[in-house]
Amino acid sequence: MNIALIKPSEENKAKFIEMLDEWKHDIETNHTNPSPRRIFRS
């Protein structure tokens, strides 16, 4: 399966950031699968 990252539109930017925050919180709280870590690198 090929996965491609796409840039969210301004219309969906807030929802996208919320999703990433929830995902990061779940990883830290429940020690779930951290893949792909690249998203969280700054």
C-alpha cells in the first residue's frame, strides 16, 4: 500500500490539527503504535 501525505486545505486545517493532537495524546497516554513518527517531528 502506498501512502502519500497531502497538505490540508485551509478549510480543513483546524480538523487536521485536532486529529494530530488526539493521535499524539493517544500515543503518549495508551502507548499505542507511534507510526508514522515523522508527522510529529519539528
